[in-house]
Amino acid sequence: MIDQILPWILFNIFVLGMLALDLGVFHRKAHEVKIKEALIWTAIWIVLALLFNLWIYFWRGSEQALEFFTGYVIEKSLSVDNIFVFLLIFTYFRVESIYQHKILFWGILGALIMRAVFIAVGVTLIQQFHWVIYIFGAFLILTGIKMALQKDKEIHPERNPALRLFRRFMPVIDHYVQGKFFVKLNGRFFATPLFVVLLVVETTDLIFAVDSIPAILAITQDPFIVYTSNVFAILGLRALYFALAGALRLFHYLHFGLSSILVFIGIKMLIVDVYKIPIAIALGVVAGILIISVIASVVWPRKETNKNTGNGR
């Protein structure tokens, strides 16, 4: 029992320690995260994930190590869609760049808790009711098709049910106050727009979790592998956001790649009782789709760019 619980305890201590180090040391003062800093932190999180993957290899063996790496790649890939939506949210609410890291920090902390619950529920359902895997598979296929057909993402915070419910119980002022989530005015507490943005980010990530958790459950139902690969992908999400936010619009075919990955994983779940696609092949397919979508975006840039160039004479 101790051997089973100890890895969970040590891993969560490591996560809390890294988060405390991040917020308490490196980002104690609000500042704009430059691309160089973001790239360094992105590299750090990737290296940490790979070192953990190496530990999994020596502890659990090559099969579990490959499951972790495949799950990590899938979650990391799907998180790119989160980044684009976060960019739209920050643009909509006109959040200053020096406060974006704070929102993402607390947003991701909440996401870790929510996804832990989702993983526990998902693994339990599949283990107790095998037929649930077909529901997850069909859901992923439909989500992938919907993502491919969706031309442009739009943000409508006023339609967010959590935000509308929150406004009923807590008054919100109409201006930012030095990066604070709440302020006290005339003896009464008010939420600032910064907390509203955090609430929108949290509920948006909850929606993304509904897509990503079934995707990784198609690779493995090992709770520890599912949880740790998901956590590593989320922990590196903030740095990846600041590193890619500006260049993300260039990869306009990437959402087709992500939708194809969801459809492929959905099919993998539906045919699991007929043919179990090897993890190595699944990893190769996912990596291949991502590479093709990125190359296609570079080779065939957006037509709007060409039109604007032509009209500039």
C-alpha cells in the first residue's frame, strides 16, 4: 500500500513545490513575460517531463513509459487550442500583459484540481462499465468533426453561465485595480474584472477537460500515468502560451490537425475490442498529423495575408 501511495505523494509535493517556486520566487512581482523567458520555461517543463518519463521507464518499464509519453504529447497538442482561446479571452477583456501570468497561474491551479476529479471519474467509469469507452470514442469523433467545421472561435463571456451566476451574488467594478481579484470599497467587497477573466478561463478549461481526458484514456487507464502526463502538459501551458501566442495565428491548419487527432483517438476507442492499436503506432500517427499540419500552414499561408499585400499598392 505504501509503495502505491508514495509516488502519488511525492509527485504532488513536487508539483506544489514547483508552483510555489514559480509564484513565490520567479514571478513574485507582476511583469510582462518576454518570449526568451517563456521559451526557457517551456524548455524546463519539457525536460522535467522527459526526465520523469525516464524514471517511469526504469520504474514501470517501457510500455508504461511509452504510454506516458504518448499521453503527454496528446495533452500538449490539445493544449494549443487552449492557448488560442486564452488569447481571445485576454484580448476581449483587454488584460494587460503583466497580469496575464497571474491569471494563468491560478487558472491552471484550478485546472489541476478539476482534471484530477475528471480523471478519477473517467477511469472508474471505464473500469466498472466497459461500454462507456464507446461513448467516449463517439464523443471524441463528434468533437473532432465539430472542431474541423468551426471556422472562427468567438468569445461571448456574457453567455457564460458561471459568470452570470457569479454576478448575481457578487458586484463587479468596471476597472482593473493593480492586479487584484477583489477590492473593498465603502465597507463592501467587489470583484474586479481580473477575477471575471479568471472565472472565464477556469470554466473554459473545464470544457477543454471534457475533450482531453477521454483522449488520454484511449491510451491508458492507469490513473497514475493519466494524471502525471496530464499535469505535466498543464504545468507547461503558461510558458507555452507566452512563447506561442504571437505566432499561433500563423499555424492556421493546426486546428484541422487537432481535430484529426481527436477523430483518430475516438476511432481507436471504438475499435478497441476488435483491434487494439499499439501505443507506438498511435504516437506515430499523432506526431505525423501535427507535423503535417504545421508544414501545411507554412507552405500554404493564409489567403487573407496575400490579399492584404496585394491591396497595399
